[in-house]
Amino acid sequence: MPFEEIDDLPINWEDHEDVAIKLYDKFGDEFTEQKIYRIRFTDLIDWVLEIPQFEGTREACSEGHLEMIQAKWVYEWRDNQ
């Protein structure tokens, strides 16, 4: 299955940085570092599952994945300040 662009590649729970970039693209500066770390995991799971290229399932998610996604999202936010 050919992909037209790198953004078309499927992503999963282990792709923490890719997920974080997609979340930053969606929310921009709406969430600061402090707010990112205060997001409820139930909300974060829902937002990740809404990413068009995301192929993971709710059942495959773990607290460790969510913590890594939050950390990478903060790095992405900092890089864009």
C-alpha cells in the first residue's frame, strides 16, 4: 500500500512523538506545559483515538504510553515557543 506523504503513515501507541506532534498540530498553544500535564488520561485517550492515521485501540493503551505522549507533547510545545 503506497503512501502519498509521510503524514499518511499509520501510527500507534508506541509512536509517542508522532502522536504528540499530531496533538500539538490540533491544539497549538491552547495547552501550556502545565495544562498538558493536567489533562485527564480519559480525555487524552479519546483525543489520540480521533487522530486520522491512528490505528491503536483503547485496550492496547497503557499509563506508560500516555505519560510518554504527555512528555513528548510538552517537548513539542516548548520547541514551538
